[in-house]
Amino acid sequence: MTDPISDLLTRLRNAHQALMPDVVVSHSRLKESIAQILKREGYIADCSVEGKTAKKLKLKLKYQGRQSVIAGLRRVSTPGLRRYVGADEIPRVLGGMGTAIISTSKGVMTGSEAQKQNMGGELLCFVW
């Protein structure tokens, strides 16, 4: 697999369309950081790490009736074309209704957190 973040986003998108209660993906610290941000922003209900040697990341999805809380996910920076932004260039997703996830030198954070700390970095994905 060449792009594990894209795989995570695709699995989330497919599980929401199929109204699955949870998703299990392979674990990495970057995926765990993205999942923590999604939980903190209210897009998923819970995330946990399972297993000792072959760790798995279990994400419990969140719905409002039969409608998904996540309306859309989009990968921005890909392995073939990395996209870096400065602190003053961080885009607003849907006029502030969505979230941009950015990998900075101080860790993975949302776009608004990065602007408050005056940090730029790699623009990973948009969630709305």
C-alpha cells in the first residue's frame, strides 16, 4: 500500500455509506493522531488501539439517525504530490464548517490550532 492515510479515509467513507457501526484498520501513530482529531472534533464516537504485536485501530462511527456525521473526506497531499502550506495559507473548509488536518513539526493538528500556534506544515486532508 502506497498511501495509508488515503486507505484510512476510504475505509471510513465506505463504512459510513454501508452504515457500519465501526471500522478496523492497521495501526500507525499518524493514523492514531488523525483518529484522535476526528474524535475531538466530533466526527467519530470513539477510537481505540487493540492488540500487542499486530496493533489495530478500531474506530466507532457516529450517526444522526440513518445519516452519517461525516459528509465528506478528501485527501489533499498525496505521495505523488505533497502539498505544504504556511501558517497564513491554511485554507478554511466550507467557510469554517469543516476541518483541515495538518501535519506540523509539533505533531498532527487541525488548521485552526496550527494558525493559533503560527505553524504551517503538510496539508493531509479535509473533513466536513
